[in-house]
Amino acid sequence: MQVQWFPGHMAKTLRQLREGLKLVEAVVELRDARAPLSTANPEVDKLTQQKERLVVFTKADLADPQVTEDWAEYFSAQGIPFYTVDPRAKASVKALAEFLASRGKRAVKRYMIVGVPNVGKSTLINAIGRRSSAKTGDRPGVTRGLQWVRVNEHLELLDTPGLLWRKFTPEAALHLSLIGSIDEQRFDVEEAALHLLRIVEGKRPGSLKERYGVDYPASNEFPILYDYLGELARKRGYLRSGGAGDTEKMAQTLLREFQRGKLGRISLESPRD
């Protein structure tokens, strides 16, 4: 799947991150638990080679719990500090904050929070700081610059804009699109939805029939899946003039419902990948 991505602002964001790295002791890299490979930014790898790094999975409540456990074992074997956190669960947020505050020798620990757009950086920072000082949203590009958040006398966090890179593999482009890290104006929403239908039926057979009341087709070929998408649209009442199903609106609905966990807890990537 092709993504029309023209990162004109990326150079500015990279400069901001380089300057911010001078002010922190370590980096907390956030990855979406559903797509840990596609949300691992190679630019972050280059920038943070000289800094201690902690990997934190966000949105684990939307991912397959067994796959997330497999990832935890993978990072443990690599010797990489790793956490999963749910900003709505006070215990997991508190545990992460205590871990961050206990690291290093300085009286005030300063961490840079990095990740791709819409991975949940500001939401996590607000949960740790117990306030709404960092902007949040369910779309990419909400954080526009560096923002300091003082959690307590021992811990300060630096929120950063979401950062993508110049070229994606086709699979990474698809997964970033599905989880909402790329704006829908930059890819074909219907094509992404057809891929998503394949993925959901493959990982949770019968769940689409259960949710939408329409039998999944016997073939996974795109022309047949496109007709199926039209059937789903008609079932939902998304109609164009003449009674045809509005496939674009149904595609947008599918992506929203996947991103909000309404299609089940689905991981797009596992350590085997």
C-alpha cells in the first residue's frame, strides 16, 4: 500500500529532538503494542545511540495479551528495559513513574518521551503527571513542539512531536495507517480497510460476521472483498445515491472501530516477525 508522505517538517522535528537530548539523561521510546516493529522509528535509533533507552508499550489493552507477553520475553532476552502501561490503570502508571524516578544518580531525573504520531505520548505524560498539561488527541500531529512536564521534585518529562521517517516498507505503511499514525488523507482508506478485513478474519475468524451480521466471503481476493465492504456499508445504512453502499464511509468506520478495539484485541506484529 502506498502512502503519500512528504515530511517537510521532519528536519525541524529532528533538530528539536537533538537539542532536547542534551537536556535529558535517558529516552523513553513509546511503541504501539499492536505494531511494535512498525512503530520503532529508525531515526530514533540513530539519534539515541548514546543515551540509555527504555521501551514502553502503549495501547496494550487493544493488543493480543499473549503476543504482548511474547514481546516482553523478547525484550528481556535482549537486555532492554521494557514496560507495558495502560494510562487508565493507576497501578501501571505509578509503577512506571517510580521506575523512572529511581534510575540514575541525579536528584532530578529528566527523560525525553519519543515515538511515532498518535502512539500516546501526551496521554501517558498526563497520566504520570496527573494533569492535562500536554495536548492529547486521537489523531497524529497534536504535539507541535517540545513540552516539559514536571511530575514531582525527582522527575521531569520532555514531550516531543510524533516523528515518522522518509520511506516505509509496504507492511509498515499499512500498519501505521491502520493504527492511526498516518493521516487518512495520505493513503487510500478503502484499500487499507480491505487489508484490515483480511487481517481481522485471519486472526479472529467469525468476528466480522458476529459484529456486522454479514457472512465473510469464501475468497480473500480484493474485488470480492470490495463487494463485501459494500455489503457492510448497506448493512450499516451507509448509502450512496441509487442505493449502492458507501464503501469509503464504511472503510473509515472499520479503521475507527479497529483503532478503538471494537473488532477485538488484535496484534499486527509478533516477535516471530
